[in-house]
Amino acid sequence: NAGVTQTPKFRVLKTGQSMTLLCAQDMNHEYMYWYRQDPGMGLRLIHYSVGEGTTAKGEVPDGYNVSRLKKQNFLLGLESAAPSQTSVYFCASSYLKGTYNEQFFGPGTRLTVL
Amino acid sequence: DAKTTQPPSMDCAEGRAANLPCNHSTISGNEYVYWYRQIHSQGPQYIIHGLKNNETNEMASLIITEDRKSSTLILPHATLRDTAVYYCIGQNFVFGPGTRLSVLP
């Protein structure tokens, strides 16, 4: 049981390049989330998904797109990377039971945009 | 949705209890309060959650006030490995800057 995994762990991009971050979970969770964390700050929600084929915007969605084609995977795309997107990206998954919603986090992807 | 407020930093002596406060005065009636911690740059780790009653697990205890406007996370015997940033959040998944707990030898 690997929990939540993220690929890649590190990446350096040039301004304007594109890339996709992959998040995978093996806990059969319905909900998945993408956060970013800048130095000294808390996590900010980018996008989330409440089930396969559905996505929704979080607090800071601009410049990112997401897809949830399979229940176990949640992809985060940067179409044209900017230096302001330099950050650590965390993926999480959860199941909802009533109003209880505990999130399980991946190890993070450290992205630098030059 | 709850907006949470936490002190930016706290120190605690090793072996003593660490009491971390959180204010969540806007929390709704059926909204859980969750506590997570983040060690170095790892992904946040779940600690405990509560709704109305006090809760205890192998990691910590959670004391929620009767009016549910605030709570306190208690690490009963803090160790150096408990040095981390502690987050108190509601159901809206908004992580503020948290409290940086430093456990001192």
C-alpha cells in the first residue's frame, strides 16, 4: 500500500515550458487535491476533484489545469510555466464519511521555474 | 467555513507538554476541526480531529471549547522529533501559516 505518490520529485523548467505533475493513490479515495506551498507559507489549494471525471477550482487556480480521467490519478498541468509558479506542490486524497474528511498527503514535487 | 488563527511560533522543553491553541470562531455546527503537522518539507501528516468532544489518540489530545470557537492540541510529552509546523484547519481545506513548534533539549 503506497498511499499517495507524486511524480516527479524535482523539476526545473524554463519560463514558457509546459509540464504535467502526476499524483496517484491506491486507497480508492474519491477526493483528490492539488496544493502549492511557497516558502514560509501554508498550503494553498489549487484544484480539487470529488470523483472521476470531475474537477473544481480552489483558492489559486490560475495558470494550472487538472484532469481526473481515472479515479486513482489526478494530473496537474502547467501550460506555460512562469517564475511565480516556483513552489513545492503537494497532492492529497481523502474519502468523505458524513462530514469527516481526513486528507492523506504525498511527499511533494519541488518545481523551479527559471 | 472556518477561518483559523494560530500563533506563529512556540517553544517547548523536551519532555514537557506542548499546548498549541487555535481560534476557529467562524466554524459551523457540523464542521470538524483537523490538526496536521509538517516536518521539514515533507507532506503534512494527520494528527487528530474533533467535532464537539475532546479526543485522544496515540499522538495527541484535542480539547475543544464548549462553544467550539477554539481548540487546543496537546502533545503530552514533547520530543525533539515533534519540532514541526502545526496546522489547525476546518472543512474548507485552507491551511494558514500554522504554528512553528520548536522542542528544545
